[in-house]
Amino acid sequence: MLHQEPEAVHIGQARPVAASPSLRELFDRAVQEYRTSCFWNCRPSYSDAGLDVVVSRLRKHGDLKAWNLADQIDGERRHAA
């Protein structure tokens, strides 16, 4: 009988986000519009952890419009939950 190794689990592996078209649109818009100012050294994925990164970096490195977009994303996440 062969011993099978369990599938590799990456540290911090994120679980997928519930399907929400408006949340996905906000995520895509944030990453596209603020790629150079907020996400220059990372590539957030559409997951709970990725949304945390997007919201955090929009607030830390973005302008007032970015802050408002982060609030919209947070609101959609609460609504979808």
C-alpha cells in the first residue's frame, strides 16, 4: 500500500468569497484603478484574505476616493454575509 501525502496547504490559504456580482465588481475596480498606487508589489486574489488586503491598502496608500471604495467593499461584504 502506497503512502499518500496530504495535499499541500499554503499558510494563509484563503477561502473563497461568496458569489456577489457587485462585490466582485468593486474588487476588480479597486485593483484596476489603484494598481500602481496601492497594489504595486502584490496581486490580491478574490478571497476573504484578498479583500482584507484590498481594503487595508486602499486605506493606507489611497486617496479619499480609495477610502470611500474601501468602505463600499466593507459594506458589500457585510451585506453578503
